[in-house]
Amino acid sequence: MSRTLLLLALLLCAGPASAQSAKQLNTEGFRLYQAGKLEQAAQKFEAATEADPKHALAHYNLAATLGVLRKRGVFCEPDTSLNNILDHLTTAVRLDPRRLARAKEDADLDPIRNTVGWHRLLGLSPARTEDVPKLLLGVRKWYGPGVGVYGTLRTFTFLEEGKRAVMSQRQPGTEEGQGTEEREGTWSVSGRKVELRFPKGDPIILTLDKQGVLSQQGGSIGTENPITDAPSECEA
Amino acid sequence: MPHLEYRIKPGDTLAAIARSYNVTLDVLARHNGISNPNRIQSGQLLRIPAAAGSSGSTSRPLTHKVSAGETLSSIAASYELTVETLAQANNLRDVNRLFIGQVLKLQSTPSASTGQTLNTRSGPPPQQQVTSGTLPQQHTTPLPASGSPPSIHDIMEVAFRITGAFEGGRATSYQNEDSGIVSYGKHQATLSSGTLGTILAKYVKRSTNPAAQRLAGFMDRVNRKDSSLRKDAGFKQALLDAGADPVMSVIQDEVFAQKYWPTAEQGTQSDKLKSPLALAMYYDTNIQGGLAAVRTATAKAMKGKPFSELAYLTEFNRQRDLRLQGLAEDKRSAARYKWGEEKEQLLNDAKWLDSSRSRVVALQSLVAAGDLQLRGDAQGLLHLNRYRVRGLSAGGASTTQPQQPAPTSPPRADAATLVKPPVVSKPSPNFGSRNGTDIDAIILHHTASNNVEADLRTLTKPSSKVSAHYLIGPDGTMYQLVQDEMKAWHAGESAIRGQKKPGVNSRSIGIEITNDGLGRTPFTEAQYQALEKLVPYLVRAYKVPMENLLGHRDVAPGRKIDPANNFDWSRVRRAVEASTGGTVATGPQDNNTGNASTPTPRKWSLSPSLDDVLKKGAVLKEGMQGPAVSELQRLLGLESPDGKFGSNTKLVVKTFNASAGVKMPPGLEGTATKATFEALKKKSPPNPIAGDVIAKAGVNLPEIARNVHAAMQGGLTSLGTNEEQVYTNLARLNHDAKLITEFKKVYAKTYKVDIVEELKSEFSNTWLYGDELNKALSYLSPRSSPPPKKTNPPAPITPGNKTPSPSPSPGGAKERSGKEWVNRFLPSNKVSDLKEPFQSKVRNFLTALTAGGVKYDINTTLRPPQRSYLMYYAREVASGRLAPDKVPAFIPQNNDAPVNIDWAHRDAQGKADLTAAKKAAVAMDKEYNAAKAIGKPYKSNHNGGEAIDMDFAPAWGIGKSVVDATGKTVTIRSKRDLLVVGATFGVYHWNYHGPKNKTDDPHWSKTGN
């Protein structure tokens, strides 16, 4: 299904004459994508976006290919980070708004559905206070910063029904899934502030800034903050 | 007050100029009324104040470093010295033999010239080594007892021999296989570039050889660059005969020396290269084309790294080879879409490009052998692939030529002492390829735990998706997890001084230090000792500049905090400095204000972080070193940010604070605070042309400049010049004289080069380019002087290209209608027959079409009203709508000639032959072969020269991209798209305003009618 969409997109493509090589690279990338050689395809698409940074389709194809790779558990090489995929997708849509309709249906892009960037493309904005609850839910799971070599240690999950919130926390020096502590509570929003209440202990106050980043009141950088829509990856 | 003058050249900084004249930056700035030292312009004339008095020193430096092209007398003149004094002071035996890079003493004793008035000079500031005391021995070039250094002329000769060996080498070499049309002689001058023409013109004038006389007969065609000469046997024979004439050989060298040598020599000078090999390489590249592109690519690749001349030349060859490879690929892929002769030509060009890569191989072999002086083997011969040519030593220079010290490479221990400290191997599966990115940074981390076993487990476990090259345990053990050549996953989404590309993981070595990072657990002495071995080793092995020795927190501010605050950076830095002599940082040392012959080692304190400056009110001041200082320097636009806040940085900060109105307490004017950074960020990015956009006709000159420049530099993946992009963008200037002048200014201002010169160097010479250069230049010639033939609309295929015949039909008596009328009152298909201003509009439209790759075929431009009359009524009669005897007579206007036609075929008695008349009209109509709609006389825009009929290939230009009159690139997807583009130029298609029928599909006019 997504392949058909890509093919269609390819046929509709007509870049500027000055970008002959970008077009060719994009075509080569698409052939590789079809052949299932996704890493090589991503390389070609990336080269195409570098040859012609205004080549909307190449950006789109790169985003989609990285999306499939991410689905298959490929990280860091190539850069399948959510931000990277979104950067290319957003660029593609900015250059050619028609890409958005396709992106909505393209299963390749499923990994980025729960991000601020995707909801931005859908029209929400963290700069608008009334969009704050929608973004919290749209992203659903939020990630604290990577700590040392141990990656993200803390996550917050916002659920709709009953305004349930789940906070999960593990200690540095432990491995993922090991010794993870989970707390369930509720959340409520007032303006840009989100209050999380748990059965025991003080409530946690988070604030969503206009860039779509959460920060915990009184939290320090590098351990609690920032809290974003993407987990720490490829950094130690 | 006596003063010197200095004209600013591209690439100069005020600080550098100030240094070289031994004045302080702010004195120089004040003296010239410059408020912002970062805003100086190339070409600006600076007044250099006479020596800043207190020290009593003179403005004249003690030494002068010889640049290519300088003579002893020119140097002497520029310092108001006599040749004899100079020769004597430097113990020169032969005043004609200077060595490039040789340092000449200018004064025998420093006090001799105190108070001397200096003359005005406009050359480069002298390369100053010292300002007082005696010259350090290592800077002089001791002259060998026998022989003397080669002159620039000697070097040129060897360079000619080298290039000559590649190009064919003999005055008679002849080749007619590539797009140069005919390439001839030692240097393979091509007809298409015009160089062959220059040579032949000189030869014909100077030689009495019979071959010269024969060649004189060809000069007309030579000057036209007539491609029929490619296959002219007489021309070939004349060339071959002339090649045997010694005069020809002399002229060939002469022309090439004039045409291609200066660019090469200037190139080496501005790239600060000094060896004869560098000159030979630049010359050879310039001869082949693409010197500017290769230089730019090399500079980009070497940026931020310390390098020796050898390393620079190696990179230069690599970039040149990449370019050739890329160009060959381009030609081959272009050939895929072509057929016949054009395809052959492209494939041939690709083949030539491929084979020309061997010259790069040969030159690189000289670099690899370290033969910067072109001395050659024991016999003095240079080995170039299968050729042997005489090197410099054979030219009389000594074989004990001193090797010049590499210009920018710091004194460094040799490779033998570069020993890697012992490591314990613990391979991690988490790594990738650097994809060709060079290592130029080292990033330190803490692991956030004190448990080295846990750290190791995480760093080597596939699911963690993290790794580093090294991990230093609390006991000082160095674990190697990922090989240096591979990319480890330690930096994540980060940026070095704002630069995200290349990715930090790709360009760096990551070192993890086991520590919980809470700021309480000390990093152990064993860890520091390990780092003191490992980091200096890595810095030297990969030539990492000091400013790129960073913490994770520096490349991911706001997100990462490692290594923790209690990490002692100074221990690591000191170890690096001790190992490298403290000169690893790129560029001139900031702390070296020119008052010492050797940089005084200075104690640098670690600067607060940028974050602390911006949020906690920390202050950056003299004597500090760190990433925040680098950032400050970068924002200030300092030439080479070294992260050290020295007196130079202080002056620039002071000047900036003052000019930007940043209020500082007395005594702290030369420090940087949050306010300084805020003012710097407000400052527009260093774009001297911001706000200079010419609104006229919506033409964005900076944008065109950017596009053209980018096209010539080649993108990241496309090497070489993107010709089409150059054409399309230059076409947007519409041949408008004013716009062209403005554009040239903007271009020169932005890129510090003359666009014409850059085009010439990019598209220049021999066999690869030629036509392209002319085409590109044609866009820079205003309309008043018609563009060269190449850019004129291609000759139409149909109908005959004849000018309209003003001849009336046979006078007096009327002539019967019939086919022969079609050949009278002929139309034109020349754009030049159109009336202004429509003619210009059409020209602009057609230029844009050509640039976009849309071909057109013009059927008609001007159609005489008489022809309209004949066409219109022939159709009326032929179609039966009008009886032949009812056709009205042509009523001439504006003194137009009458049309004496007998539509009714009357006999002497005046009786009409309607059958014959109709038959004749049908024949006429068929012959006119007009579209469905024919304008009545004096109704059609064609009659006034304000319409044009044409067809396009591909149909309506679909699939091509054309830049419209507003500068927008429009991809043509339908007929309508092309109509809209035409309308922006004021050329309206028949269908533009509404009519849907296709009755006059080829028709465009000033109104659409």
C-alpha cells in the first residue's frame, strides 16, 4: 500500500531542470526501496535532498524509508530518530503541501504519529494554550533526557479516559526493564501547566513551552529535564 | 603624518592587517573611521598610521617573505631600499634567483631605519615575522653554497613541462575528438576556448614560415570558432607544419603563461602555498579547468584543521580527482538521454575525463614522494606516469635545495613517537560507518554511574543502542569498544558550534569516563592519567584542533550535562599542549599579538560555559579559554576562532561593544557578557548584502548570485559546475544593463570575486568547456550589444528564413491570383523584425525558455499587411464563403505598397473566370498553410510586428522548468503553465485571456489577439 503511494508520488514528481541529479538519485532510491534495500535507498534519498534541498519528494521518500527502518528496529545508522524523520517530512510538506494527504495514509510513517511535529503538521501548535491538552494526549508518552550511558530513565504517559497518568522511573546503572518503578495517578491541565497527582507524595508540575517541550518545575537539566516526545537515542 | 595605504583584498581581516603593520586593531579602526572591524570591504583603501609610537619601532618590518612573482627590485622598491642593500643584507649572489617563501632581511640593524618615511604601496602587507630582536634562524632560508634557488621562471618552465607531458607535449600535437573542436600544441589549446585563435593570430603575425601564410587564410574561420575546422585536412596540415617552426613553440608558451599562469600563481598565494609543486599543480588544474572549484572544495575539506602543505596538496588532488570523476559521470548520465552524434560526443568527453585522472595520479605521486621542490630522481627527472621530464634541479638549481618548513604545521613530534596507550578490547556491536567523514573532534562524557561493569554492559549491549570508542574505568583502565575508524553512538542529536552536519557521531571520538556525574564523586587520578595519555594521542593522530576537544554538554547544551562540573578540563588540555607544543589550534594564535618572535606560553583559565554567561551573568574576559569563547569569536566573525580570549579577541569585543552600544563598566569594555551575546545575535548574520535586494522587476540579485555561485561550486553530491543552473539564473537578469551591473557588484561583494573571472575559470579552457563559457557570458552582456550567436534563437526548420520582401507585385497591371503570390510579401521569423518593446519581451521569454531547456521553432513574427490580406481572402474564396469577384481591393495604409491582384481572373474584356479563380485561391490557401484563424489586414498583431507564431519541443515545454519574469521557477505541467509564464513576460498566448478553441495555437502576441 505504502509502496503504491510512493510510486504515485514518484510519477507526480517533476523537479526543476537544475536538479537533474537529485531527480535521478531519487529514482535510484525508489528502485532500492522497492527492492527492499532500505539502507541504500535512504542513502540515495538523502543524497537527493542534498543535491536539491527543495526536492519535496526526496525529503518525503527519505522520511518514509527511515520510518520503515525504524519500524524494523534499525536505529542510529542511518539516523532513524523521530526528529530526523520529522524534519524531512515537514520539509516535504512545506515544499509541497500535497505530501501531507499522502503522509496521513502512509503506514511507513506510523512511528512518528505520536510526536509534536506530526501534530503540528495536523494543525495543532504548542504555542496555543488551548492545544496543550490535545498535544499531551497526541504524543501520549513523553521522555525525560538520556542520563549518561543509560538513556531515558523517566517517562510520563497521558491517557484520556479518567485522565490517567503513568510515570515510570528507573535508576542509572540498571538495564532497561530492570528495577523499573511505575506510578499511576491523574493529570489535569491549567494553561500551560500540567499537574500530576499520585496516591503518595507531592504532585509533579510540568510546563509545556511554546516549542513543545515539557519541563518539570524544580527539575534539573540532564536528569529530569527536558521532557520531550522522543526517547534518548544513540547517545551515551 | 606619513602613512601607508593598503587596499583590502578578499579574505583580509582588519585584525590581520593591523597585525602585519604592527598597529593595534582599534588604532587602525579609529584611524579609518571603522566602527565595526568585521565590516570591511574588499577594495576599500585603508590608511595605515605610522608606527604606534611608544615602542619607537618603525612600521617597516624587519623581514619580507618572497611571494611568487616578486623580484628583488620590486621588493626593494616597495620598501624604498636599493637592490644592492637588499642583496647585501641577505648575502644574495644572484639577484635574479629568489626562492618563493624565502625570508629576506630588510634591515641590517633594527635601528637603521627609525623614523624613515615610507612610500605608498598597494601590495599585500609584508609577511611579518618579528618586530624586534634578531631573526630566528629557522625562518631564514640558508642559501646553499653552490647554486641558487629557482626563480619563478624556472618553476614555470617545469610546470609547463609537466602539463605538456600530460597534454601531448609537442608543439605539433593535434587532436580533434572532443568538444574543444581542435586542440593543438604543447598545451592543447582549443579552438572553442579562443586560446588557439590567440596563438595563431600571434603566429601569423610573427612568423615568416609558409605555414603561417597558409594559416592566415583560415583566420576568419578560426575567429568564428567554426566547427567545420574540426574536419578540415588543410587546416590540420598547416597546424602540423607550423608546429615544426620554433616560433610556434615560443608563442604557445607565451600565450599560456599570460593566460593561465597568473591565476594559478595567485591561487597558490592566497592559499598560502609556497612550493614549486603547488604552483605546478595549480597551473595544471587551471589548464584543465576547475581550479576555483577544486580550491574551494579543498579549503572546505581542510577547514578547521591544522595542515601541512603536503596534506593540503594531497587533499587538493583528492578533490580534483573527485571532480573529474563526477564530471565524467555527469557526461555519461547526460548521454543516456541523447542519441547520435550528441551522445557520441558526451561519451567521448566522459572518456577523456576518465583518462585525464591519470594526471592527478601522477601529480599525487610527487606529493607522496614529498618532492615539493620538484627535484626529481637522482638524474633530476620527474616521473609522471610513463613520461619523464626534467625537474627543477636539472635547471641549474642546487640539488641540496632546502625544504621549506610547512607553512601552518606546528612543530610536532614525528610519527615514531606517536604511540597509542594500551587498551583493553571490549567490542560493542553498536557502531556504524563514518561514511567518509574525517575525525576532527573528541567528546568527553561521564557514564552516570560509578559501576564500570554496568557501564560496559550497557555500552556493549545491542538493545541499548549506545556506545563510545573508549571507556575509562575508575582504575584508569582504557577499554576500547569501537574502533576509531568507525562511528560510535555517543553524541546523539548534537552540533559543534551550531553545526549539525557532519553529524557529531560521524566526526568525533567519544570517550566515556565512569563517574556518576552528580558532581560529588571525584574523577580519579588514574582516570586523569589515562586521559593525559589517550587524548594527546588522539589529538595528534587525527589532528584534532583544540577547540574541538569538547564535552557532551558543549555539543548538546540544555540536554546533556556531562562531564560533570567537577571534571578538571585543564589537566587534559595541559597534557595536549605539552604534547603538541601548544599549537594544535588552527590559525594564528590569538595570544600572539606580534610582539614576540615565539608565542609566549600563556596560562589559560577555563571559561565559564555559554549557558552560565547567558543565564548566570558570567563574564568572558581576557585569559580565558573554552567553547564559550569559541562561540563568541565565531559570532564576532573572527577568522579562526581558537577558543582563547587573547588581546586580539579583547580588542574586537571592545570595538564591537562600543559600536553595538553595549554599555560596559569602565575597565571592562573588552569583556563579553550576556548583553554582548544578545547584541551579536541581533546582528544580522554576516551577509554583507542583506537588504540590498534589487526590487526591480522582482529580480532578487543576491539569490541569483547565490544560485550561480552554488552551481559553480557544485553541491555536496554534484561535483563540478552545474551549467544549466548558471544559465537559468543568469537569464533572469534579462540582459538588462542596469541589472547586470548591479548583479556584478552584488556578486563581487558577496563572493569577493568578479563573476566574469569566476565564470572564466570555471568554464575555461581546453577541451571540456568553451561554448559553455560563451553562453554563460552572453547572459552578462546587455541587450544593446547583441548576445553572441550561440544564444540566438535556433534557426527555424520551416519556412524559409527570408526577410520580408517589400517588393510590390508587378506594377500597374493586375496579376491573377495563384500560388506565386505566396512568395511575395514574405513574412519574417526573425525576432529582430518585431517592434519594440514587444521584441524585448519576446527575447526575454525565449531566453528563459532556452535556459529551461525548451526548444522553440518560430514560424512567423512580422507579417506584412499585404500578406494578411492575401491569406485572408485566399481562405475566404477557397472556402466558398466569398465569390472571387467580390473580394475587396487592398487599401494600403501608412504608405504601404499596394497589392495588384486579380482575384477574379478577368480576361481582356473584364470577364471573370470564377472556376479558375477559385482553383487558384485554393492553391494559394494550401500553400500558405495557415492556421484556422487568419487576421484581417491591419487587424493582426503580426502586421505591426507584435505577434509571434511558434511551436515548442517538448510540446508546450511540458516537463521542463522555466524561470518566469518574476524570477520564480515554474515547472511546466500543462499548456496553461507555459501560457502563464509567457504572460509574466508580456507575451500573451491566443488562449490566455479566455478563448478555449485551438484555432490559432502557435499564436502569441502583445495582447493575446
